[in-house]
Amino acid sequence: MAVELDVFVGNTIIMSEEVYQLWLDGYTVNDAVKVRMEGGVLDEFDAKVDVVLSDTMDQYRTFQMCERLLHSPTKLANQLLFQIPPHRQATLIERYYAFDDVFVREVLGKKLSKGTKKDLDDISAKTGVMLKSCRRQFDNFKRVFKVVEELKGPLVENIRQHFLLSDKLARDYAAIVFFANNRFETGKRKLQYLTFQDLAFCAGQLINNWTVGAVDNMVEDMDVDLDKDFLQELKELKVLITDKDLLDQHKSLVCTALRGKTKAFNEMEANFKNLSRGLVNIATKLTNTKDVRDFFIDLVEKFIEPCRSDHWTAADMKLYLTHYTNSAHILDTFKSVTVIFMYLFCTFISPARVTLFIFSSLAFLKFSKAAWLQES
Amino acid sequence: MPGKLKAKIVAGRHLPVMDRASDLTDAFVEVKFGNTTFKTDVYPKSLNPQWNSEWFKFEVDDEDLQDEPLQITVLDHDTYSANDAIGKVYIDIDPLLYSEAASVISGWFPIYDTIHGIRGEINVLVKVELFNDLNRFRQSSCGVKFFCTTSIPKGYRAAIVHGFVEELVVNEDPEYQWIDRIRTPRASNEARQRLIFLMSGELQRKIGLKVLEMGGNAVVGYLQCFDLEGESGLVVRAIGTACTLEKLSSGSGTHTHPNTAPASNACNSPSKDGKESPLAHGCRSTHNSPVHSACSSQRLSQNFSVSVPTLIFTGMGSGSMGKDAGPLKTLLRQQTQTALEQREFPFFTLTSFPSGFLLHVGGVVSARSVKLLDRIHNPDEPETRDAWWEEIRQEIKSHAKALGCHAVVGYSESTSICEEVCILSASGTAAILNPRYMREGCLDLGGSDQRFEDPSPSSCGFCHIPYDELNMPFPAQLTYCFHCRRQKVPDVLFTTIDLPSDAAIAGKGCFIQARLCRLKKKGQGEANATAISNQLPFMEYELHTQLMNKLKLRSMNALFGLRIQISVGENMLLGLASATGVYLTALPAPGGIQIAGKTPGDLNTEQHILNIQKRINDTIAKNKEFYEVNPPDLTEEVVGSPIPEPRLRSRLFRSHSESSDELSELDLSHGKKDAFVLEVDDTDAVEDIHSLLTDASPPKGFYSCNTETMPGIYNWTSALQMFTSVRVLRLSNANLSNQALNKVFTDLCENLLKSFYFKLRSMIPCCLSHLVFSVAVPEEDLIQVAVTAVAMTFDKDQTQEKPAEKPITKGCSEAEDQLQFSLELCTDSSSINSQSSSKNSGVPESSHLSTRDRCSTWLELLRLKAHTIRRGSVKTSRRTQSLAHSVSSLEHSSPLTEGRSRSLRSSRSFGGSSVSVVKMTPLSFLPGTRIVKYVGIINMFFIRETTSLREEGGVSGFLHSFVAEVFAMVRAHVAALGGNAVVSYSMKDCVLMENPNKNQCQCLINVSGDAVIYIRETDQEVTGSTANIGLSCTSSADGAT
């Protein structure tokens, strides 16, 4: 007695969010049925397997038919095939574009190409996210990337409008697009302790402060690329480490400000030159695409790791960086030679400072927490 | 030129990519009406073309306007090869031909292709200018309104109910023409779709003519069906009830008196005609077609035909041949000899009536006949088919007479075809109607009629027997009515109509289904037909017994909405009887079910019997509780009832301890065993008992019925979900016994119901209404069951006095982040409660209004908050989402949220381009709303075919998307007419033919319904709602630009 055909179609779409999630997670119909049965949703209903199976099949089919529409969410609102209440539409879209942090961490900064797609089964095995789900997430990244790549204006806003995503999710996608576009290296072992949310935060800072769009919304270019002029101007920071006088002045300014405020003062004073050199070197090399890719790894190696070995706390780092940049400012007042430079420095470095500072401290916080855990 | 049709093609969107190279499409549109075709310019390289064409004008006869659909074809221009068709839209312009209906058709229509399904959408504007044509001999019947609704449409008043109209049109099926061998499947499907559109247009026009002739202005309960007879052709037939409807001017209260010309004309014409010649009366249904009574016998000898002896169901569990109508004529009362009597067929397709219309109900009458099909030689003279139906109708009429009734209500006709064998069936409920409705021009709906009739109160009057108790057409047990104690009533009543609104009942109703599967030998021609017709009476009897037993098991005593379908396949016959059981307090309480063994003395069997008996008694008790059947104190009845014969009484109150004496007596009187006593030694009985006890009652919070309204539930809330479900079962082993087959079939139906309960569990408390099952045997070893129904929520406790306050305060006290859980609940119930309370009070609620308004806006605010809260929480973690599920499903069940959140959200990123919501329901009303306008009848026929079945997800995937597409097209047409709902929606046909080996499948679906505009009952003013509509309109307009 085989059921040859079994369909159930409602005038208004019939879906359970639980089943939708199972579908998104890449469960096969049979596995989904198992999960649902185990979930005990049906206890009160004395539902047999075949009832659950039939329900699951119906919903899976519905989702498959919807999937085409979900690829361009704006269509979902004015398509006629399914009658979907607006709040359902929002849920459908939001969930479809939601992703697993573990998965995205793996592909972050990689080129969204066929080559990467081939590696998805490895990533799936590594992260425990089902291959089907990996494919969906990867395709989502790619789709969003493709659409916003050509668009002008603010990145987050573009994503939100074209994919009808929530603000939070749109920001995450902006980060993914930004990373993919600039191909930041994030896969190195030393960077593994950073979660996607850490990196997404940094990306948000970079987008807001280091891109062309950050300066002027009317500019033709968009948020995806770092501002070349700015990177060029960063080169002029070199003077902070090449000019011996300036370096000493800078150091003394910072040390005066820091004295007595932190336990790690001695290490700070001792390492000032090293650290400053590290930071400035990273900043001045950024005109080189290769070095842009290594931005995060360089930051960790040249700045965060030395601090870590000196047992700085996150507060120490914050303090240090605040005064480091403030003092650089002050230098400006009695160094008339570098007026022009400092002018540029102010417009551009101040946002950069925030980024660097927050990024570093955040990263450090992470790190120190791990170290602390290890010690205890 | 009596009419000018104008069409304008505005734009397209979401078109498919037709040019692989550029990933774009060069689309243009052909607009065709009759033989005239216009084309738009090609809009190059776009998937969202903006044609913005001129107005294409067609000057046509109104006859054509009625028959022809407007045909819009979207094509892809190709310079070098033939243009590729993207898809088509057929627009029925009939709704534009009534004066008061839609004035323009405007909106987005799905572009439909029979191979690919929906491929984008097209925005079209259609208008009609009609010139008044007073030609007496005109062939058109513009202006006659059609309603699928089987009651007097809301907002109208039936001045006169003229009676039965019928017509059928036949043609050759394009699928079977020789040309089909050389044309593409697409061309053949399109030819078929177009032909059926044309035929149904023609059919409506012809019926309209008959209505005009009778003096009516509308057809209510319009039922149109297709018979795909294969080789022998295509028949489109329709029946309906002609009426003169008057629009009730709502609100103002001034009733326009019907002294208008058409009405008075109408009331004179039938009777006048009647006097002049008894044959030329108003509703002679075959008026236009050649009279065929003379030659029919000759035809019959040509075409093989078997007339099946028919059963009359009166609820007595007996299958008597109701042919002895003779002596009864004398019993008919003087009053009933009205115009009705003289009509050829005093039939009414209506199932519910204005109060006072229905005087007495006799019982179900049905007739079936088995015919052998042969090619329709001359499509213009469909006399064979006409004669067949005429025969059956005559039979029904005589059955009704035998029951002492002069009319048949809740009348319907159907066919089942397998190869060359065709079973024609007709059924209805014999009844006596108030003749005033037939004759007089002016009637007040309630009120004074009862003065003229017997003084029985309307709550029980319809139960009183119309026949004479001394000359009963069948053995029946009569008692005095338990209400008025003056008239006799039968102990059980079966009908095909809805429960009259004023009937007194106890408890709630219940869906009852009898299923039967009978094997039959494969055969050919006459032998096959004879074999089938020999089986039919037995099937009917068995179905009837099942129904009766199940009714007793639920301790109910009446069935409404009874619909018996018998389907024929190559090697089996399927019978499915569905009805809604009710406990009518006017009728005596039903007895229990007694199990008896054939061989007393055997201890084992005795024990077994006792066990079964106990289970049955338990089930009865359980059911009583579930359906809240608490008949008013029975003991009193026994003492005080004026029933004369003690023997009868003892029978009526027969308990489980029925004596064997009576048993034998019953055996004598019936020639069969009593329905209440089941002998377990009998294999049939074992099966019966088994099926009785395996019928699971619906889970808590669920009720179901197949009638318009669920008896015993009145406090509907406005959430509803219409659905269609189709299941096909393949019988794996060919050598099944009847019994095993029955089990399979029963399980199939039961599982379907269980499935519905499960899928719709988020709507609890809820009722599945208008459950319509239709069975078919598409191929050998396949059983197909298609169900359309609506799930409606209701308020569990309506007695609550001031329910609005409590939940709100509760909502307040809750922490904000928990709001989303409780809020949906309480806003829902509060709004509902306020609604129902206002309904109950019936007082102008302006005093409450302001507070309520404030409440609702406040709630809206909260809801908005809840929304944002939820949005925030969406992404946090996947595990919590399963929790949130229960919330959103609740929300889903609240229609208020639908409307409100839409407006809220439109300000959000959706840009307001969302599609307006169209509700669909098989019922004639939408709970919590008022229908303000009927904008036109929807009658659509679609074919879908695929040659890549596997790629589309198998048969299920294929049908799933097709059904969704059909819904989409219906909604689009309704929206284009300006409507926001479809009522009385039904899926008449769903014919599925598959060939998995060739990776092919074809499906035909026919749907119909009435497009309406409704407003929420809570909206005090119509303007309020129109503002609402306007809002959504503008927002959609915004989105379009």
C-alpha cells in the first residue's frame, strides 16, 4: 500500500519554524522526521510517523519552491504563488540568510569562488555543519557579494535593502563581503582564537573609517575597498619611528602620561620603541595588497603577542594606545615641520586610531582571557 | 455592436529568462478576443517590461462577451526563429457585465504556461462598455448574476425563488482529435483550456437566458461540472436555482419594496403560464433544446442504459424501493398544490434557506443510473445526455412524491466515468416548502408565514413527517415530536441540506463518514455496466448501515449535508458517504448498539461479545461527553410523552438490553436485521464493528463537519485556513479481498483526517468545516482522495462576561521581553471577545467604541514592540527559535496581526509592494466579517503537464506546485476584480494522469467560487475599511512604481 502521492496545500502558507530550521540545517526528510519525533512535539497528538512524515514532506516541498524566491528576497513580497503573511516573509528571509559562525569563520577572507566551494565538504566535516547547509550559506555569501559589488553607496544599507535583512545580519554580511573583497588572511593558526564576531566588529570599524565611503557618502566608489589615498598618507607616519627626536619625544610623552597608572608600566616603557615600530610598520606597509591581506596576522604578531608576553591586561592596552595616539597629536603642536602631515594625520588617523585601538584591545582581551584560563 | 471591450497591457515582472545569451527577454504581448488580435511593441532586453500599451478596443456582441474569455499571450520576440510563448492569461470578463459588480479588472495576473507553470506576472487593465440592447430575441443574458453560494447571498433578499435551471453543452475533446497526434502537448492543452472556457461561457449564457425567461435575475447555487468522457467527448453541464434577488440596502433600514417591474412580472409569469398550458411553464428546463421525450426511448435502445433501483433514505436503515407513489397524491395538502407542483422539476440546489421557507423534510432521495458512453455525433444536439439526466430527475421527483413531498432541496448531480462506463447520480432532500415563496412578489423573510401554515414552531417543524403515517412509503418508527408534541417525527432523519439555523439541537455536530470498497471483475460493455448496476444498491445499503451505526455510536439522531459518492474504476467500486451528525432535540434519543452472537452458549464468544459491547458502550459514553450531547432529561419524556402505542415507545427507548423477541420482530418487518443489532458471527458485522471502533475521534480542541456551519459552535473568530489535500494510494498486491480493501480505504480517509489535525494543530481550538472528500479511481490499483476544507478557529468560552480587561492587565504586568509570548495571545482573544460581546449585545456600541479603539491602538503599539523584540532575538541562537515557534504559530492564527503587521511592516524595508491578501473559504461567509459586495463568479479550469516529472519532485512535487499555482491564479483574479476573498470556493475536479515510466504527468483542475469584498464586522463604518483598503492599495501602488 504505497502512498503514491500526498500533498497538502493551504491558501496561506503553512510552515513550522522548527521544520524550516531543520530544512535549513540540511537534514534529509527522514532525519528531520526523526528529530521531530524525538523532540516530542507529537506526544500530545498521538501522531504516528507517517503523519509527521507527510507533514515534513509537504513543508520541505514548500520550502524548496520558496527557495528560488528567497534568492532575491524583494521578489518574495510581490510574488503571487504563495500567500505569506509579512511577518512570515521576514522570518523566512532572515532565517534563510542566517549562518553558522563556525562555518563563516572558515571561509572568511577566502575568495568566494568555485575552488572554495569544492572545499566545502572538508569545512563541513571540520565544523559539523551539514554540507547542504554549508552550500546554502556559501551561496548566500556569494549572492550577496555579487549584488553589492557593483552598487554604490553604503554597504550595510545596500545589503539591507536588497536582501531585506535585519540590521544586525546586514552588518554581518557587510563584514563577510568586506573580508572576501580584501581577502584578509584569517585562517592562520595564530588567528584562530578570534571568532567571527570579533572579526566582524573589526570589519565594521574598517568599513566605517578606512574606506572611501567613510569619508564621503557621495563618492562614486563604495565601502568595499580601503581608501587608497588614506593608505598612502599613512606612510607619512613613518617619521614617528625614523626621526629619533620625535621617537624620544613621543616616548617621553606617553610615559609621563602612563606613569603610575598601570602595573605594566615598566614593560611599556621598555618596549615602547619596539611596539611603536611594529604599529607604524604595519600602517606604512598597507599600500601593498599583500600586506593588506596580512593586516590581522601582522597586528597579532607585531603588537599583540609582545604585549601578551608582558602580561598586559586589556585595560593596560587601552590606556597605552590612547596615550600613544594622543601624544602623537601633541607632537603636532610643537613640530611645525610636519603641519601638513599632521593635518592629514588628524583627519585620517583619528578614526584609524579608534579602529586600531579597539581592535587591538578586543583581540588582546580575548587573548589574555585565554592565557589567564590556561594559567589558572 | 452592443459592447466595447477595452484592454490595456501595462507591465510585466519576474519574467523568465528566454535568451540564454543575454539572460534577458524581449517580451511582447498578444491580446486576443474572438477572432481579433492586437499586439504590443516588443520591450527589449528586460525581465520587467513596461509596455504601457494603448487601449486595445474590441467591438463585439454581448453574446460573445459572455462566451469568450479575453486571451492574453506573452511571447519572446525572436528575430530569426519563431517567437517563443512565455505563457497565457485567460480573463473571464463576465463579472464586468453586471451593472453592480466590478467596473474594471485591473491587477497583476500570473502568466501561466501549461508546461512550465507560472512564469512571471503581467499587469492588465480591462473595461467593458455595454450599450443597452432591448432586443427581445437576444441570445445573451448579460446581467444575470451567478452565485456558487448555496444559500441566498448575504446582502440580498430572495423576492422569488423560481426554481431549477439546467443546461449542458457538449463538444469533442481536443485531446482526442486527430490533430492531437501532430501538435505539441502545449498546443493541445491550450486548445482544451480555451474550449472549456468557451463552453462554460456559453453554458452560463444559456442558463442566464432561461433565468430571464422565468423572470429571474440571478442563479444561486450554481454548480457546473465537466465530464471528460474521453473518446466520446466533453460535456459541460450546470444546474442552479433561479431567483429574483433584491439588494438589501444595508444600514439605512428602508426596505425597498419590490414593486419594480421585473419582480412583478416574474411573479405573474409562472402561474399564468401554468394556467395556459401545463407544459409551457416557466422552468421547463429543456426549453431551448429539441424536445426529446418522444424519441428518447429510441435513443435508449441505441445506447445501452441500466436504470438502477434506487433507495430512499429516510433514516430508517431500510432499502425500500420507493416506486409506490400512487396513493400518496391524495395526501398532499391543498396548499401545496402550487406552481411548484406543475413545474417539471421542483428542485432547488440551495442547502440553506430563509427561515419559514422549509416546512417539512422527508428524507434523502437519490437516483443513480449506469450508462455506456458513445461518441457524441452532433455537438449541437446533446439530446442523449439531456435524456439521461431527464430520466434521473424524473426518478428523483417520483421518489420525492413517494415521501409525500413536492420539492427536492439540496439537490446535486454528479458523474463518475471509467472508460466507457458512466454512473450518473443525483441526490437531494425531499421537502415541503412554503408555497408563498414561489408565488408572491413580496415576502418578509421571517415572520408571518407560520400563521398560514401549521402552527409548528420553526425549531422542530422541519422534522415533522410530510407523509401520512398510515401510508408510510417505508416502515418507520414514528413518535410525537419531542418539542411541540403535536406532530409525528421519525426516529432518525437524513438530509443533504445544512442544518436550519433555527433548529434546536443538543451539543455539537460531528463529521461522520462511511467508506466502502468493492471489488469488481474487469469487464467490457454491457456486461460490465450490468455488473456495476447490480452492485450499486448493495453498496448504498451498506454505506447506509455504516452511517446509521456511526450515528448511533455518537448518540446522535440526524445527518445533514449527506453526500454519497460512488466512483467506478476498472476493477473496483468506491463508495464514500460523508455527513454531519447532529442530535436534534425534536427527535427521540437514539438507542445504543447491541451486539448479538448467532450461537448463544459458547462461552468464548459470549465473552468476546461482552467485551465488544463494553467497548461500544464506552465509546458512546465518551462521544457523548466529547460532543457535549446532553439531551434534555429523558426520564421526563418517558413519563409525560403522549405517545400512544406502548410498543413503539419501548422500541424508541430501547436500551442495550434489547430482548430477542424484538429482534425477530424487526427481522420480520425489515426483511433485514435491525441496524442497531450487530451479529458478530457475521463477517460483515465484524468488519462493521471494527470500522466503528477504529474511527478515531478528533483530538481535543478539534471539531469537524461537512456542512456550512458546525452545529453547536457559533462564536467563530476570524482566523481561517483553507486547504486542499490530495492523496493517492497504490494497492500493492492485486489479490485483495473486499474486506482488506475496505480497511485500506478506511485507513486512507482516517489518516488524511489525522494528518489535517496534526498540520493545523496550531489553530486549536478549531473546526474543520465543509470537509469535502472526493474519491476517484484514476487507474487500476490506484485510489485517489482529494479533500478541500477550511479550518476556522473559534472562541472556546463565549460565556465569559468581561474578557477584554483581564488579558491586557496581564500583558502589562509581564516583563517586556516576555511580551511576545503572551501578547499575541491576549490581544487576539481580547479583540475577539470584544467582537463577540458586541455581537451579543446587539446594542449600538458607540459607547464602547472609544475605549476599544484606544485599546486596540495601544495593543498595536505593544505588538509593534513585540515585533521589534522578536526581530532582535531572531539571530541569537537557533535553539531558542524552536521555542519561539509556538508564538509565531499563534500569531499566524490571528488575522488581526496579518492586517496590522502588514501596515506596520510596510514602512519597513518591504517597501509596501506586498500583494494584497485574498482569503479563500468553501463556506458562504467569513467569520467576523460582513460581505458587502459580490464582484463576480470565479470559474476556472487549468491543465498542467510535465515531461520532467522527476525533476519537479515527482508526482507530489508536481501536484503541490500546481495546486499552489491554481490558488495563486484564483487570488489574482479576485484581487483584480477588486475583491478580497473568495467564498463558496470548491475544487470540482482534480484529474491526475501519470506515467512515471515516461517521466510524464498531466493534471486538470477545475475550481469555482464567488469573489467578494468583505469588511471586518468590528469596523463600524464602511469608510473605515475602505480607508484600510486604500492604504494597502497605495502601498502596493508605491511598490509597483
